[in-house]
Amino acid sequence: MQRERIFNIIRKLVKILATLQVDGYENVPESGPFILVTNHTSRLDTVFLMLSTTRKDTIAMVGDSYQKNPFFKWLLNGIGVIWVNRESYDFAAFRAAAEYLNKGWIVGVAPEGTRSRTGKLKPGKPGAALLAKKTGVMMIPAAITGSEEMSDRLIHFRKMDVRVRFGAPFRFEEPGPNEDNKAWLERATEEMMCRIAALLPEERRGVYAENPRVSQIL
């Protein structure tokens, strides 16, 4: 009940502070476990993603550095997140994410690890791909734009224009006969990031802008 009350408050605030456009919502199935992977440019990305789906069984993995800010600590604890220690490989957070997936939830992950200060996509880390490999769960790529303008828009009392795009669910190919785990993780991570990049405007694709796999996906 507390989670739903906080979500109702957030929905009202978002209507005041932002115009939220959602594209590709049909790519989010109404039930079943999925790993949602997205770019990350704002502290409010988790909120916008959760508001972009009517599914209540969603939870995000969030860096524990956000707990240093009292407001975001309250906000994220209220809507429910899996806190992740970015300074080391957090086995407890990994197990918690797997447990939610086993219950049929959607688990949100930002594979870049930290926010992009430029708004351009940074290299992805392999944690999300490893979680998919261990659980056998499909992924849904997503892209958020407009949330990075939060500070500037609020200072000038202007609404943010936020757009969330969901891509089609996908599953990684199985490792090749002579492909070791490290090589597979690198290939899977690149595939995951290219699918996110394909949902972003060309100028936001960052290190994946010239990757031929993005053109293939498009």
C-alpha cells in the first residue's frame, strides 16, 4: 500500500514537472519475467521508466550512492529498488534480482553503471548480460531522452519533455562451440548496448554510434 501511495504522489508530481511520451509500450508484455535495460542520464530515470508501464511487478537495480541524498533515498526506498554496491561485485544484489525474476517480475538495469554526464551512451558493463544468462530471462531494451534536462528545466520553471522508447524483447544467442564465457559476455553486452543505441537519436548513441550492429537493428 505504501508503494502505491508513493507512486500516486509521484504521478501527480510528474504531470506538473514533465510531459511524458511513451513509445513501443506494446513491447512490454503484461506478465512474465524480463530484464529491462536502459541508458542512464538522470536520477529520475528509474521513476520515468516505472511510470511508463502499468505493470506493478517492476523493480530497478540502483547504485547505493543515491542513498547519500535524503530525498532520493526516501523516493527510491518508497517505490522499492534493489540497492547495488558499485564499488565491488554485489552478489547479494545479483541474488535479489534473480529472486524477483523467478517470481515473474521485471527487473530494470542500467548497464552503463553510472549516469552519462554528456547524454551519450557509454560502454556497457556485463552484469545484466550475466544475469540474463544465469536466469534464462529475455531482455527488453529501452531508451530515455529529455530527463537529463531536469536541473535546467526546473530552474527556469519549464516542463521537461521526456520520451521513453521500448524495443522488442530479445534473447541472447547461445555461446559458440569454442567460445569461452568471457568472449560470450563481451558479445552479449555489445548486442544489448547496440539495441539500446538503436532506440536513441543518432547523436546520443555515443561509443556505439558507428557500430555496424546498430545499423542492422535499425
